[in-house]
Amino acid sequence: MPFRPSPRQLEYLLAVIETGHFREAARLCHVSQPTLSAQLQLLEEQLGAALVDRTPGRARPTPAGEKVAILARTALASLDEIVGVARQSAGQMGGLLRLGVAPTFGPYYLPRLLPLLHETYPDLEIYIREDRAHLLEESVADGSIDCALAPQPAERDRLDYRELMIEPLFLGMPSRHRLAQIENLTIAMLEGERMLTLGPGHRLSHHVRALCADSGAVLREEYEGTSLDALRRLVSIGMGLSVFPALYAASAFARREEQVVLRQISDRPLMRSVGLLWRRGHVRAQHFQSFGDACRRIATELSGQLLTDAE
């Protein structure tokens, strides 16, 4: 029989390419570094091609390694789908679910979701990857991950999307800012104000840019935040205003913030759609629908709490 790489060898290769380090790849795969290195070397010998350039400081894929990595992701995704199809036939939801989460939503939603999933689907193993929305969409489309919890995608040609909640967005400002004392804030009042936003790839930045265009506020292009916490700190010291999602605003950490005031814009309510997305035509689509049911229950509970907190 012709040689075929084992799934484990392919997982080792992808881990090295994605992390850039053999030690980190071994930790990710729960094996020793010598074991991972030996298996990867054996794979290269069996294929007759170098797959990884072992340069000092960082491991990088060779041209052949880049091509093999693309096929490896597809092959591993197909193996996961085989397990999914078998379990679906048995009426189960189990096996491995590779879940992507947007950093402006996932960390404040998953603590409520994961306990329900473990209780409802005890055989389900979840691998979680946090990344920006547009990268999650690419990963879902190419099979690197199975599904993602993220804002509504801009393009849905290759993706199915199930809305889980409409999340309010708040305008954050320093507590000593002139607008902080105004309860009925209107969009016209933002003219000339400086606005901060997250960097490219964060869907939240689209809302900030649209708000600037509609209000006459000025976007500070010289700074692009890497996290909501970083934005909150900059807002607190008077560097500008920004937009924060309701789940983040309701988190225990954000609740203790006394230097930032959150306001809704009365004549221009800000909100976003957040949901579950997966590749169109995926053989586990029925599983993702069931998974979406559980996600929706938690989202409904959270939406009710957000409305209560806002009153």
C-alpha cells in the first residue's frame, strides 16, 4: 500500500507551522518535543521533501510545507466529519468541535455557555480559537475550524449564519467629560469629538467609523486598539471616546470601572448582530443547528439581563 501520513503527523506539522516553535507545538499537542520532532522528521523522510525550515529562533514552512499544510487541514477536517456523520446517524453530538470566538464577544459569553454544553453534550470535546472576525470567517470557510461565534459576516456566500442576539453598543467617555452628565445624548453632540477604535479585522471598528461619518466625530487614526480593555484604559485618561459592546460593559471587570461612563445615543441607537456561523453544505450542519439552539438559550438569558440592567 502507498505511504499515507498519519493524522497525528499532520497535526504535529500544523502545530509547528501555526506556532513557529517546536516546543510550543509539542505543548499544544500534549507530547514531548523529541517525540514531535522525530515524527515530523520521519514524515519528511517518508515524503521525500523538507516541510519545515528549521531556522534559529523560528520554524517556518518551506514552499512544499505550505502546500502540504493546506491539504493537511482539509484531510483532518474530513476525518472530523467522518466522526460527525457517524455520531449524527446515532443521534449524538460528540467528538471534537473546533470553535472560533471573536475577542469582543467570546470571553464574556463563553463562561455562561460552556457549563451548559458540558451538561447537555458530555461527549463533546471543544477546541477554542480566539481571533478577529474576518480571520474566523476565513478559517470556517477553509475548514480550519468548524464554526464560530462572531458578529454577522459581511459576506455570506460560503457561510451559513444563525443569529443568536442583537447586542446593544454603548458610547464610552471619561467620567469628567462634558457629555458624561447628559442622559439624553444625541448624535449631533458628537461633532468634533475624538474617537478611538480597535484595529483592522475587528468588526466593531466598522461601527465606530460609521458613527464618525454620521456625527462629524474625528477618528484618531494614529491609534488602533488591540483589546477592549486597552480601549477602556485610553478612554479613562481622556484620549478619546469609543464604542463598547453590552456584554463587555456588563462584565464584572468593567462594572468596577468608575472613570468611564457609558451612554446610549438616543437618536442613533448602536447595536450589532452576533451569531453562530459555519461552512455552507457542511455534513455536520444538523449538529451546528443543535449547537446553535444551546447558544441561543444562553443568548436569550443574557439579553434579558442586559435589558434589566439598562432599566
